[in-house]
Amino acid sequence: MDKLLFLRQLKALSDPTKHKICELLKEKSLCACELLQDLHVTQPTLSHHMKMLEDLSLVTVRKQGTWNHYNLNKDSFAAIYDYWKQFVEATPGSGPTNCKSKR
């Protein structure tokens, strides 16, 4: 996984509105009108958030008539999970260090 993309995705997910959008989309596909009702934001604000989530591959969009329908990109979330696993599964070294600090 691209480290810069990973960091940008985490930053986006730390935003409460973007995080809430992803929580809503984890259960089912939603159109913009449904997201607007649940989030209580303006349409331009929602568009801004959705564009950023789409650019970061966190959501996918499907046009249907005049509405956009959004889905969580579960492959991207799986990649984020896999990236985090390397830290959980890492074994700290137990060998001597070159540290000369006296504490």
C-alpha cells in the first residue's frame, strides 16, 4: 500500500463527518439525498466530502438518473486493515542497541 495514500485516508477518516458517512455506508448503498437527511449538512458540503472520499478510493459512486449512489469501497478498507496488521504483528528486536544514553 502506498504510505502517502494510507496517511491521507486516515486523515480523511479522522474528520467526524467523513467518518459518519463511512459508518452509514458500511451497511448499504445510499444516495446523496439519504446521506443529506442523516448528516444534516448542505448539498455542497456533502459533495465536497464525497469527492474527497471518492478521490481517496474510500467510496465508489454510481450515477442513477440525477442522483449519485455511494458505496463503501471495502477493498480499500481491507488494504488499510492489512497495512495496520504489520504493526500489530511486528516483533520488537531484542538484541543490543548502540544507545549510549545513561538514564
